[in-house]
Amino acid sequence: MSAHRVSLREITAETVRSICALEPHDGQRGFVAPNALSIAQAYFNRAAEFRAVYAGETAVGFIMWRPGEADDACVLWRFMIDKGGQGKGHGRAALQLWFERLRSQGIKTVRTSYVAGDAGPHGFYLAQGFKDTGAQLPNGEWLMELAI
């Protein structure tokens, strides 16, 4: 499985267009913002960090996070794997790499939120060990949490 070759890389002037061109399946579009919007939002939230997800030398996804309310917490703000890269283990591998990075920085808890729906990411996050908190955010998204 090529997921073993997954890496998280900085997005550069040379790679930004290819990262912005990544898209989920049509039925998933309402569940994650376009990568261009995420990068723009990160520009205005200086605490946000983001990386491209690569499988080998091919860009397959995007991950963005920001500090949580506690010093040892982090928020997974955006995460997507391109429609052509889904179902190959890239998402799972990318999150594992990211968790390792966070642990080395003293992070113990990761939170994320999702839009409910049949094509949404809820099942994927459950499979990665996230738990539902039962809390709903003001924007209607549901909160999940994972102890790493």
C-alpha cells in the first residue's frame, strides 16, 4: 500500500496550485471547505498551521490545525484527501504522522468537528479513534475528541 510513503510537506509557491486543485468526491463537497479558502483563512489566523499530504511525490490531500483552548490541546480544523487518493490508506497514514508530530510538541488531546451527513467524515474519524462528545457548535457542526 502506498500509504506507507505518505508525508506532510510545506506548501510552496510552486505547489500551491496543485494543492488548491485537490477536491473530494462531488457528494463530499459540502463537508469540507476548498483548500484555497483554508489557506486564505490560515493567512488571517496566524496560529493556524497547514501542510500538503503527499503519497510518494503526488499531492493527495491537505491538513490544517490550530492550537486548542488548553496548552496540551489542538484543533484539527481542516482535513481532506483528494477523490483520487481516497480509500488507499493515505488519510489514516497522514493523521498518524500528524499525531506523532503533535505528541512531540506535548499535545495530548485533538478535537475536530464535522457536518453530519451520509457522505461526511464522521465514520472515518470514528475509525481513527475519535469519540463523539455530544456537543454541537454554534455553526451546527458536531464535536469529536481524541486522546493521543
